Amino acid sequence: MLQQFTGILVTLLALAALLSFALAQRVEGFAIVVVLIINGAIGFFTEIKTVRSMEALRRLVRVRARVRRDGEIHVVSAEDLVPGDVVVVEGGDVITADLRLIVTSRLEANESTFTGESAPVSKDLRPVEPAAPLADSDQHALQRHGHHSRFR
């Protein structure tokens, strides 16, 4: 709440209120104080509403993944994926982590968010040279720096 009273305009108004009281202009001083309180209250409630909206958006955007663990499919948060998880991906899914593909069928990925290519990239299971960079492999589906591939 105190953040609402730290701006230069608020400081000038507070000084004007003090000066009004010092010069026995109580009505003007109280009017300025009321304006400061209203301004602080509006700022405070606007900030609370903004924080609540951001929290709601964060809850909506949580990325989930379907993984096969112990022979069963589980839906987990993307943050809970661990090396060795078998992620089950279907058309329209967002890639939630860097993945090595083990089974595919006519798989294409939209990687435009991090490659700039507008056309989907075909993915397959051809062997990859051990020295080949991970990003150059058609056998991988990648999440780079928060950008996601989307399967078609």
C-alpha cells in the first residue's frame, strides 16, 4: 500500500497539504489529504485486481503433459517431467520439454516460434549421427527457451 505514495506528484501534493496546514488553510489541506487517500486507495485496489488477474492467467497457462509411468498414462505438470519419462504426444499438443522420439506416425511439428519457418517440420526415427547437434535432428522435438513446438 505504501507504494501508492512514492511518486513525485504525490510528494508534491503532500508538501502542498503540509504548507496549507502551516498557513492555516485547513479546508484546502484536508481536501488535498482526501485526494491523496482516494488516489492511494484506487491504486491499491487496482494493483490487487491486477495481481489476481495475473495469478488466474498463470493457472490457465500451466502446461500439462501425458506420460507413461509404470505402464499407465498419467497427466503431470510440465515442471514434474524427469529424464526417462515417456511422453505421449498427439495432434495439437504442445511440447513441454526436449524429447527424443521413439515412435511416430506421419509426425510434423510447428517450430515457427523458435526457427521462424512457417512450414511444419517432418519428424521421423532415422538414425542420428552421434556428433550431430540436437537441434539439427529430426528425431527430436524441442522446447527452447520457453518456446514450444506444436504437433499437427
